[in-house]
Amino acid sequence: MHQLFDSRLVNDPFGDPGLYVDLRDERRGLLFDLGDIKPLPPRLLMRLSHVFVSHTHMDHFAGFDALLRVVLGRKPRLVLTGGPGFVAQLEHKLRAYTWNVVHRYAETVLEVREIATDGRGRCARFSSRTGFAREDGPDFDLQGDILLDEPLLRVRGRFVDHEMPCLAFAIEEKARIRVAKDRLATLGVGTGAWLRELKLAILSGAPPETPIALRWRDRGGEHATTRSLAELRDLLLDVAPGRRIGYVTDLRHTEANRRQLAALLTGVDLLYIEAVFLDAERDHAQRKNHLSAPQAGGIARELGAQAVVPFHFSPRYRQRVAEVLAEVNAAWAGPGTAAAQDAPEASRSWLRAML
């Protein structure tokens, strides 16, 4: 069945953490963490609509300047979301530059959302037309743990402890809808933009009687008719649960953190999770507020993750990648299971190169 999004790590497992999610049908992307983004070409950065920052340690936030340099004067709007203090931190980055000529460019607006640990939020707007002067917006309260809610997808986030609040993320398709092409022929209609309108109407919860205008072109010319949403849904569409992806980095191995991840990611289809140290150094991992490889695999097993891609390895293991993977696998699904075999192709390439 057609999938809404593709995902891949921005860097190899020793580079800065980051996940790029390409929304195929939307012609746009989402970025999770903003460290070293040099591997992402400008065409992918220009596709971004939203950036989510887990926390503002340098390896998760230092790439903001590079992103701004690409989109400035070229992209009208970008939304950035982070944790406590995020609005002020981004404001300070912007104030470090001189903007005396930027008003001559096409306008670029940064919409910044800051989430507190109690679920309250604040927002601010920074426009190139005003030299990126801060314009505060109204405060808001999150609906549960939902950071972004759209007709086709949802992004959720919960805080874990890294000796500071750090956001873990879930990226969720609301549903996967397949059009039965053989039933189209039976109904006597052709494909067209109306199919997307039908899917969006279903995902947004439109009433069954909602009229859907069908327009299509075939050898006989252009055609148009109108049917109700309920009729088209029952005749043409198969609906399955949406795919779910998790992105988890920078956290202690604690019961409280595991409870937060269970509430966010139980049953996740694909889990990207840090595995910074080998088991022999689990005490060091605890001091550094990071996960060891077996701890990462154990969390994946607790969550019931269907596939796992570990990342954020300590540089000391550059010649020992196979050991890190083996420890993740042993804890996740038992000996002989290779996470690399279950990861999507875009995420397997660096594993093959390292082994």
C-alpha cells in the first residue's frame, strides 16, 4: 500500500543526530533536530515546512544558521518547535547578525513555538521585513502531546530526561487509504485530483453526505459528476491504520523515561533510537545521560517496535560498529536478528558502509 512518507537519518551513526521525513504526496518535508545538515542538499531544505528540535545542545541546533542561509529570501514561511527557552534561544541567534539589507529580499517568516514541560506553549514571529525583530503571539496549551495536527499526519512529542528536558517524537499517518482501481472502472469514473479531495474529506471527518465533485479526463474527453462521500468511500476505498515512526535521542535509562516512551511510541512501526555506548560502558552512559546499546534494544522490545535503526554512536566505536548493532539486536529481538535487515533502504546504506 502507498506510504505517505519516507524517512532517513541526516548523518551516519557517528554524526550529529537528525531525521529527515519526506512527505511524498505533499512535496514537502519535516526535519527532526538541526545539527550538522550539510548532507541535506538545498532542494531538500527548501521542501521543509516544519523543524522540530529535541533540545538545544550544539549537535542538535548548530545547523540553524546553515538552514536560514538557504531559505532566506527564497522560502516565505518556516515553523520551528522546541522545548523550554526555545523562543529566546532562537531570537539570540538571529540577533547575532546585522540585517540592514534583508528587507530588500522576498519576505521570510519564522514561526517559532516553545513547549514547556507542563504542556503550555508560547509562540513568536520573526520576519525578515523587520530585521527579524521578535513579535510575540498568544500563549497556548497543547492538546495532549500533539505538536502538529494535519489531515494526513500528526506529530506528537513527550519530554524525557537528559539532565534537561528533551523531546522524543512520534510521526504518525492518520490512516492509509488505498483506491481500488478496478472499482473505479465499475463505477464508470476515472482518476483525477478529486481522489485527493476524497481522501482529505475522510481523514478530516467530513459528514457522510458531503458532496464530492468528480472531474476527470479520458479518451472520451472531460467528464464531471457529483457523488456523496459515503457512497465513494464504501465503493472505492480500503482504509488501514497509518504507519508510525519514532525518533528518540539523548536520554537517561530510567523508569520514568521508559514510561514516557511507552505512552508515546508503543507499537511503533519504525524506531530511530540512540545507542551511544556498548554495554561494558553502561555506567559511563548513565553518567553521560545516554543509552547503551542493550538499553536501546530493550526499550525497542518493550515498545514492540517492528523495526529499529540505532544511531548516535560514540566516536570511540568507529571500528566496532558490528558490536554495537549486535548488542542492540540481542536486546531487541534475540540473537540472529539484524536490525539492518528491517530498516528501510535509505537508512541501511550507512550500516552497510560501516560493516
